[in-house]
Amino acid sequence: DYAAFDLIICMDHGNLAFLRRLFNGDPLGKVHLLGEYSSQGEIADPWYTGKFAECFDEIERGCEALLDVL
């Protein structure tokens, strides 16, 4: 997937670290947190927090901000 895509988006720092290890440090800078685009940083997994509506809102803001960048 790394070679095929320009951006690889994840939600939290754990996934970000895993993907960077998987992709040998992300040499082309393709791996990003969705929350980076809306200045909210990490988006917590609602499975653990129970905050499904809040998570939806954060994802929506992140997607809208990412679209503005694209």
C-alpha cells in the first residue's frame, strides 16, 4: 500500500507508530493522523471510550479539513 498511495491516514499515535515501523520510518512522509488536518491530534477509539458521537464529530472535522488540503 505504501507505494500505491500518496497518503495513509490513521487515528491514533499507536497506529501511527506501527505504520511508521512497518514502512521503515515513513521515508516519503505519507503517514499522518487524521486529526493533524483539523488541529485536534489523536482521535480516541470509541470502543474504549464509549464516546461514539464525539468520535464521529472528530472524524467528520478531520475529513472536512483534509478535503480542504486536497
